[in-house]
Amino acid sequence: MIYEPNFNVEQFNERAKEGFYALCEAKSNCDMEQLRLLESYELFNIHQVEINNAINNNSLNVTHINSFGKIDYIKFEIDGNNLVLGCKVWVTTTNLTIIPQTKNVMQQQDKIYHQIYLEFIKLKDANIKQGNEFIINNCPNCGAIVDITGNGRCTYCNSLLINGQTSWVINRIEEYYPGI
């Protein structure tokens, strides 16, 4: 299904789970820098507006993941310059409405069972094998060979790299309905 030479389903499942947990935590903490590392530009811009509005309105909707279940891969396609990987995930959540500045809970809904559609994107030429050789990406800022540190930045110039250019990022999150 996925033409990526070193794609490992188990590793991707674990990374998807960790990424979704981290995204929910970053959103609940209004941590824009952490969100930027996990999301596509489009999703980040949506969440940035949501968080700014929430701060202005003193009310933020957050999701805490209680359990993260089975992952079904339901979509793989090439869309322009991007690889797109969509999956259906079973999760149990606690949804909260909090006051962003104090983290005081205004409303809580426990143990909500969801099927969520998570879509990941990655630049299609990022680390893809052509013939017997891997394409080596360069930092878009300084031109150095991409060597991503744990914080998603170029080790040479410190530019942000984790945004779908060199690795999978979350591009879309929504309730799953057949036909997505």
C-alpha cells in the first residue's frame, strides 16, 4: 500500500499515537511551538485561530485521551507534492471546557467513545527511494543536509523542519464517518 522504503506499520502506529497525545496536550496548554512541530501549516493555522479565540473568550475546549485503540489505514494517495495517509482510530476521551489562563474546568464529559479520522501528510520527495538511492533533502533555509534534532530543527541553522517537509505531520482530525 505505502511506497516508502523504510515504512514500518508498528513504528508509524506508535508515532501516530504519541503525536496525537502530544497534539491534544499542546492544544490544552496553548503551546503554539509544540503544535507547530506536530501539524501541517493548514491545521496549525486553524488551531492557532481557535486558541487565540479561546483565550479572548476565556473558554477553551480540550481533549484528554483515555485510551487509544486500533488503527485502520483507509487511505493512501499522492496529492500534488504530498503523500497522504489517512487512518481511522478508536479512542476514548474526556472532553473539557477550561479557562485557558487558570486551567479551571468549566464543563466535563467523561468516557466518550470516538472513531476519529487522522490524516498525515509528508512531502512526497522526502526520504523517498529513487532506484537504488535515497533522495537527500536539504534544509530549505541554509541548504545543509537535513539532520533533524529531537526538537524538529536543523542542527546547523536551527530552522524549523518538522512541517511535512521531512516527516509525517497531522493534517486533518475529525470524527470518522464512512466515506471520508
